[in-house]
Amino acid sequence: MWRKSSRSNGGGNGDCVEIAVDGPSARIRDSKGRADATVAAPAWGAFLAMVKDEIRG
């Protein structure tokens, strides 16, 4: 199941990144291009940790 961030398209330009969790990894794609890439669990976890740290400031 592909999910889009609630913050996507904030600029009104239609740009969006979608994520699909696939077992221990995640698939990521540009909603316009539809080609996707798979990110392994350790890299996905590190990405999420970095984003959460940025949000907390």
C-alpha cells in the first residue's frame, strides 16, 4: 500500500513522495514518475531517525 505524506504538495506544484513499507524495507517513489527504489531496513531506520530529530529541532 503506497502512502503519501500529509505534508506533500504543500507548494501546490504536485510534487509528492510516496512510501510503501515492504516487510523490513521500504519502497520509495516520486508520484509523478512511478519508478521506485527499495531501501533496506537499516537505511530506512536511519532516515526516519534523522527526520524525527529535525522535527524536534
